[in-house]
Amino acid sequence: MIAMPSLAPLDQLRPERFDTPAILKRLASASRQLAELKGMAATIPNQGILINTLGLQEAKDSSEIENIVTTHDDLFREESNSEAAITLAAKEVLRYRQALRVGFDLVQAQGLLTVNHIISIQRELERNQAGLRKLPGTALKDGGGRTVYTPPQEPAEIERLMGDLERFINDPGLFAADPLIKMALIHHQFESIHPFYDGNGRTGRIVNVLYLVKEGLLDIPVLYLSQHIVRTKARYYELLQRVRDQDHWEDWVLYMLEGVEATARQTMRTIAAIREVLLDYKHRIRADHRFYSQDLINNLFMHPYTKIEFLQRDLGVSRVTATKYLDTLAAAGFVRKLKIGRGNYYINEALHRILVAGPQEPGA
């Protein structure tokens, strides 16, 4: 096994090394796109719609990086507590979204992102009480089976490094760099510490977006880099390793900034598409159906697969009334009625298309 040098705290890096023309140019464009995304997200009156729908997409993409693959339909049905047989992968993906919510609530409540918060996120993700690693971590190997990286092995070192990372995350005076640059450094350090027995990759990707929320760059967690990582997976792992082997932090930061910029653009297209469909449903249902209400619209866009029970709960109506509303909307083409197992589901097809196929490119 190759001996690996100990990880150093991030504040031992020189902030000025990231003041290169290439990084500053990319930082400016990424920051601009992120600010536009923050503003666009605020145009959806019920922020829970974005947290729910985009969080579900992120859960799917992030889990796919770890070879946990499921379908949107399995996720939507499992979210609706279907009695039909649902895959274990779908259940794991939905745990990811719940872990994201746990972390978001903690950051909102305390304005900090601490080691204990990160442990709570991983606990929800993996549904265990293992906490930080007490045993040696798995060595990373290349395609030929050669060890290329060994994470810290001693529990005391893991605790020390996580304490250093907590200070780096929460003390703005510790490192004079833009939060987007710091996010890139934090992500690399967390993945290199590999502090948990399992769930390190998914927990680290949740930390990314929660750090942006903590820093005020986003109001809600809507920027997820997992899809960018899925598309550039080989480059992602190559650049992670080049930092360890050759101290190529600048290339890593550029990669992460590119991801922020590209993902912000894509997310804005998704939000614009959701907003357009939401307003269309709102106007047409209000014009043609006396039972229109904002709670009804929220229900249809919070749950791509809604159920009679959901409408009963959200609108405070009887089962007979909820059934009548949904069947009427199905007849009018707003939703598609689908029987799965012993239950009926009402699929918001317009929203479903956006989440499954993505928004149409401009001019498409």
C-alpha cells in the first residue's frame, strides 16, 4: 500500500493562489448565474414546490453517482406511499431527499453548518448511528487495482480534520476567498477525509448546497451539482486525485465553478418551465372550475403523483369531494389517472415531463 501524506487544514492554503485570471473570470460568471438563480427561485410563491421537486431530482442524480439507480416513476410512487412493490433503490434515494431536508432545517435554524449537523445528515441518509469512522477507511484503487489514495485511518485524526473543516466552513475570517471557491475546497477536503463508513459522497454533495444557503448565496437548496458530476464523472475523479498527487487546486476550483455556472443555467430553465406550467394550470383551472384554490395548485405541483388522500389532507375536504375534483381534472386533461395496485394516482403530466426529460432548450 502506498503511504499517503497527512491531510493539512484548508486554511494552510494561500487564498491569493486562486486569484488567477481564469479563476476570476469563471468566478464572475458563476456568481452572476447563481444570483440570477436565487432571484428566479423567489418567483415561485410556494418555495416548497421547488424544494420538493428539485430535491427529488437531486436525490436521483446524486444516488446514481453511487450506482444506486432508480426511475422517476418509482420515486414518485414511493413518495406517494404506494402499496405497489417499490425498489430498494427508490427508498434509498428518498432517504437522500429527507437527509437534505434535515440539513436545510438545521442550517436555517442555526445559521451554521457544523460537524454535528453533517453527522445528522449522514445518519438520516444511512439510517444508522455509526457516526464518524472508528475503523480504517476503504482505500481508493485505480482500474488496475493499485491503491491511489488512502483516507485518514485514525479516529483522532478524523475528528481533528473534521473540526478544522467545521471552523473553515463557519469562520469567514479564517480564509479570505469567495464562498464559491471555499465551497470547492470544502468539497474536496470532505471527500478526502472520508469521515463515514458509508454515504460520504452523497453527504458531501448535500454539504455543497447547504454551504451556499448558509452563505446567503441561495435562500433554498436548489443548486445541485450531481447532474454535472454524473456527466463528467471521469474528470471529477481525475481532478480530485490531481489535487492529492500534484497540488493542482486551481484546476479543481475551475471545474467546480464551471459546474456551478452550468447547473445554475440548467436549473433556471427548469424553474422557468415549472413556473410556466404552474401559471397555465392556475389560470385554466380558475377559469373553468369553481373548486379552484391555491392549495389545489400547490398539491398538483408538490406531488407529481398525487392521491385522493393528499387532496383530502391539503384541502380539508371529504374523500368523495377530493375524488370528484381529481376525476374532473383528469377528464379535462390536467392530470392522468393511473391505477397502481389498489390505489389510484393522478399524474401531473406537464410537471412529470419537465422532471423526467428536462425543460426544452430555447428555440427547441
